[in-house]
Amino acid sequence: MIFLGRSQILHDLCEVKAITILTILIPVIVAGQIPPGYYNSAQGLEGEALRMALHNIIDDHNVLSYNSLWGHMDETDAQADGDVWDIYGYDPDEVPAYEYSFFSDQCGSYSQEGDCYNREHSFPKSWFGDASPMNSDLFHIYPSDGYVNGQRSNLPYGEVETVVWESTLGAANGLGENFGYNGPVFEPPAEYKGDLARTYFYMLTRYMDVCDNWQSPMLDNGTFTQWSINILIQWHLNDPVSSKEINRNNAVYAKQLNRNPFIDQPEWASLIWTADVVDHIAESNQNIEFSQEGKSIIVRSSLGTMKYSIHDLMGRTVETGQIQSGETRHFETLSGHFFLRVEGGEHPKVFRCYF
């Protein structure tokens, strides 16, 4: 393993200690929870208005230095036993193939998986020109095995069909066809796909005022390409927020004084970015008309009786039934944003509702 000199570790820890002393003076930050009213200005919004409101809430965070991140990760990314929680190499349900201790196992050089851990920019530095404050924002920087990190390089995330290389835990790089994107991608372990999707939602919200020129296979002038938002929303829905993410969100908040809103309120992702969130359903060729007034909906079609289902923004089914063309159906018990899926003809059709 690589061992940093004592003077380097002390230098980095001194900066961490100074920040820690500052945060002790702010009781609400030490607690690490969402302050009352933190998201008030974002309530009831959607689309770009919601994204802007969230940006204004989490903007201007306390910027950490890049070198100090070594000394923060033992608080933000530690396993229960104190070892490093490797975003690409640790499965809490399996006996780990290797484990790292904070500080003593930091990377310099490496030649194989299991040599050391380093700081993985899950949102690659080359995509934003290695600029500050993005290059030290803990929300997208995770500890990871150095060799696995090198295999990822700056590849976009995606799902691999033809494997070129695979890690011990199942991360892989190779070729995949992801919603029309055909090219080399890196696929993280399944248990962290939702974590990383929510990380990407954070990045394009926190930095929406400076990301206009960001380019990559997943980005086009600071917005997600359609293939990438489709796969990120899918990962977000399939891998819900975990206690690890909640704890990490609180720990990073105690240091940066901002939060990842897509961990606190997961449904906001689907309210901002449009994807085929219910089974990737194609639009129907049938003439199905939908109208809503308050908590009442009417569906009209020449099909007569149709099956319907109501889904929340996490993709869960909350109600199913049948509805007649022209019938008014009331949903008094529902509150918030939902998707109405109507099965009519060859393909179902999906409508967004707000009750």
C-alpha cells in the first residue's frame, strides 16, 4: 500500500480541523439534518422552475480544497467498521475481496485492483475543465479502488453488453447500446447505480448557471442527452435512496453547507427531467384524450372500457382499475404528482397528473 508522509497528512488534517471547528459553531449543521424550511421555495414547482429554485438553495456552498478531501472521506464514506466505503468495490452483503484503511492506503501508484484507494470524480473532471468549485465538490467525489478508477477513466456511465474488462464486484467497461447510444461505457455495480444517478442530477442543478459549455457523450451544452436521462431515471427508480446515501448527504452537508435535494426528495428528478419513466412506454396511435379538473379525470376514446393504473414518481403502482370512455373518475385520496397509464389499443398511453 502507499503511505503518505506524516507532514502531508498533518497538513491536510489541519485544514479539516479548521473547517470542523467552524461547523461546531453552527448547531443545525452539526446535526446534519434538513433545516426547517430549507426547501420551501421549491415546493409546488416542476421543470426548469424547480431546477432553478433548487439551484438557488444549494448554490454557493462552502468550498473545500482538493487536498483536504482525503481528510473528509473518513467521515463521509466510512463503512460501519471504519474502513473505506469504495463506491465501485464494496458490497455490504458480501465478504470483500479487499479493504482499505483511511490515510494509510491512499493511492500514489497502482498496478492492479486491490492496491490502494483514490478520489474518484464520478462526474469526470474533463467534462467541466477541472474547474473550481466542481473539482472538489464532495457530492460527486467518492473513494474508489485506484485501478478500477483508471479503468473507468472518463467514460460515460451506461450498461455494458460486450465486456472489455470487469472488476471483482462487477463494475465493467465495454460496449453497450443504451437507448440509442452505441459506444464505450462504464457500468457501475447495481447497488450504486441510483446513488450515481442522483449525483448527476445534483451536478446539473448545483452548476446549472455555469454548465452551458459542458460536453460529453452524456451532455450537450450543459443538458442531459436524451439517452443519458433515460438511463439515469431508470437507475434512479430501480435503486431507491439508501441509508448510506442519507447518512452521506448529512455528512457532506455538515462540511459544505449544502445538500443533494434528489436524495432528500427523490421525486423531484422526474419533475425536472422528462423520460419514459413508466416501462418506457411508446405513445399510442389510438385517439385517447385526457382531461383533468382538480382531483377528477376524464378519459375519452372509441375503445369503450379501458384498463388504467396510477404510478407515483418512483415508479410504484398506487392504484389500478377500469374506466369507461367519458366517465369522470375521482382520486380524492391522492396528493401530488402521478402518472396515469391507460391501456388502449396496441400500446398504452401515459399522462402526467397533479392531484
